[in-house]
Amino acid sequence: MSSQVVIVGGGVIGSSIAYFLRGSDPTVSVTVIERDPSYAKSSSALSAASIRQQFSTPLSIQMSLYGIEFLRNIGELLEVDGNKPSIDLHEGGYLFLATPAGDATLRENHALQKSLGAHINLLDQQALKAKFPWLNVEDLVSGAFGESGEGWFDGYGLVQALRKKAQSLGARYVAADVTGLVREGRKVTHVIAGNGERYACDTVVNAAGAWARKIAAMMDIDIPVFARRRSIFNVSSPARLEACPLLIDPTGVYFRPEGKTYICGTSPSADNDPDDLPLDEVDHALFDDVIWPTLAHRVPEFEALRVENCWSGYYEYNVFDHNAIIGYHPQIENCVFANGYSGHGLQQGPATGRGVSELILNGRYVSLDLSSLSWERVLEDRPIVEKNVV
């Protein structure tokens, strides 16, 4: 039983863990050390902030099914002193599109999603054109559309709501960088912060997001999680796309509505995706060479686009298999890792918070078994293959 838990990182993952820990057992002391309380550079605030059930692995689907229920009820769950937070949840759905090359995979994924209770409809080419008349379907054979349970929301609002609720339950937040860890044998006994303080811990949680590798290195652990920059573009267009979802083109380019405008992006090619690129730079060439031509092909009305704003944020990218690493490392008895979400952190945050709190308080998962995301698969070279990587 842990009486003192120190969480490194106060983004959506760390704050969700703090919330569930204090909500489950108010006798547990929880300290969250967050280097950037403004969250100006956090993945939680800079991402495209969306949620889907259209994954190809059962656990990711189940985590997001719980996530959408949490988001739907956030006003009641995270109410503080009568103030109910709102994250402006829009269940506009995801639309994954498939050419002949991707049709079999899309159908296989759809069967799994439906079997687990996700409300995803499979559409052929004719049905796609009927439902989305603005869409160019000439090279498509099918699409999978989330009728409910998928969409987008205010990511910054979510992390603030979790933080405020955790604080109201007694979690302490410290604005500082973590500069070191004190180990005695197979345990971490203290977390050293840049403010000069040492925080004693029975359990330490690495929820440092894009900086997870730095914290793991303090324990002589090599975690395959790297900070990969992703650029997001906010564009305006005279196009008026009725019932527009978050659309995933077969190329990997995505877009979704953002008020009267749209946000869009894609991942760079693997040979042009180095670590730790500066966030104050945006990959404009990626927009000009890849994103805009793809959008204009898929939605002819997008031939006329104007970039209104753009920014970059970090994916905490798990190069091993693009899935989170959650659980204890066999070399360190009292350190729980919750890292490497590869773009899924906001939507999987609630399930992670609940699961990690159960693991710390009970020594096992109670609600949803997250053990397939443990370190063992990494150490034994058993990657989880996710076919729907965005």
C-alpha cells in the first residue's frame, strides 16, 4: 500500500492518475511535479484533441469506450464547488477511408470494433457519396464512420479540469522540473526537483509525456519513447461541408472542423522525423507538398484554402509499437510508467488514470486489464500491431 505517491508530469495522464488516486483513497498523499504549469508546450494542450474507437486492437477500443463515457459526464465527475467544467465535446465521428488496398483491413477492424460495442458503420462507395456529397470517392471503395462515441473536444480544458479536480481532492501540484531521482537498490526513495526540494515517495509515476525518456534515464532505463514534432494547421475555406467528421484519408492526412474553419495535419515521412525538433518551428513544406494537395484531391472545394494559424506539439512517440507502456519495470519495484501514447494520450487518459490508480492501490487492475501494455512486451520483443496509426 503506497502512502506517498509522486507523479512526474501533470498533463492529462498525470492529472488523471492524481484524480483517481485521491478519489479512490483520500489517505494517499499525492504530489504532482509539473515543469510547465501554463501547459504552453504540453501535448495535452497542443494536440488535435480527439477521441475514436476505430483502432485495431481490443484494449485500445475498450480504453476509448471508457474515455468517451468519461468525457460525456465530465461536468458531474470533475465538478468543483458547484462549477461544472465543459470541454465542448463534439461527437462528429471519425471517417476512415479505404482504397482497394486498404479495404480488407478496414472491414476486419470494423468487425472487431462492432463486436466490442463501438457504434461504427461501414459504408461502400455509393453510401459514402450519399452521406458526404462533397467527398471525392472515385478512388475509394469503402469507409468506416463513427455514428457516435467519436469526435473532438477542448484538450486544454480537459487537463485543466482534471488538475483542478485533483487539487480539490487534496493532490498537491509543484511547479518545477525534475532534476534527479534517489535510488536505494531497486527502489526510488526521493524525487529531486529543480526548486531544491526532495520529495519522498513510496511510489513514483513517470507521466512525463514527451520528456519520459529523460526521467527513465535517471533510473538507468532505456524507454523507446521519443519527442516527435507534429505540425497542425488551421485553415479557412469557402467550402461548407455538411455533417463534416474528422476525416482520415488513406494517405494519413486528416482534417476536422474547428468552428467555421478546419484543422489538418499528417505525420512526416519516417526518414524526415527526427527527435526533439523545436516547437517554435512549423513544417510548412509538409503542408504545401503533402497536406494541401491531398485535401484538394479528397474535397475539391478545398482547392481554395488559406492558412489562418499553425503550431507544433510533441507526440510522445513509442517507436517500438506506437502503443502506451503502462506498468512497473522489473528493475524498479516502485516506479509505474505511463508513457508513449503516440497521439492517443488525451483519449486514453481516463482509462489510464483509473487503471494506474488501481495498480498502485490494489497491486492489480480491477476495472480493465491493461497488462498487455506492460513493459514485458517491450523487453520480450512482442510488439502490439496497431493498424490504425494516425
